[in-house]
Amino acid sequence: MSKPLIEFCNGNMHHGTELIMKQLEQDEQLKVIEYGCLGNCGECYLKPFALVDGSIIAADSAEDLKHRIREAISIKP
């Protein structure tokens, strides 16, 4: 079974996602990558987001994003 892939956009860090990314990086069950741009500029500007196995996960706060990411990876087969 492969590790869930969580991708963060460097341009989204102003929403507080850097701390969430660093916390998730500590989990050896996850593969966490930061990119300069993920090509979702509209989403990136508006709110915290990440890609989880290629699907956009967005939230109103960085803490809510962490919860939604954890929720998304827990329901993966």
C-alpha cells in the first residue's frame, strides 16, 4: 500500500499552511511535498488548501485544513 501524497503550494503559506505541512511531514505514513506552484491560483489566493492524492482539500483555516486532510486520508482504501 502506498503512502498518501499530500502536496502543498508555497504560494499558499500565507494562510498558515506551513505549520500544518511541517506537522504532517513528521508522520512517516505520509508523503508530503511542497511545490512552488500547484496551478490552483484561484483556490490558493482564497483559502488554505492542499492536494491529497490529487484531490483539492480546502478549508477556512489552516487548523481546519489539517483536520480535513486527516479525514481524507483516513477514508482512503
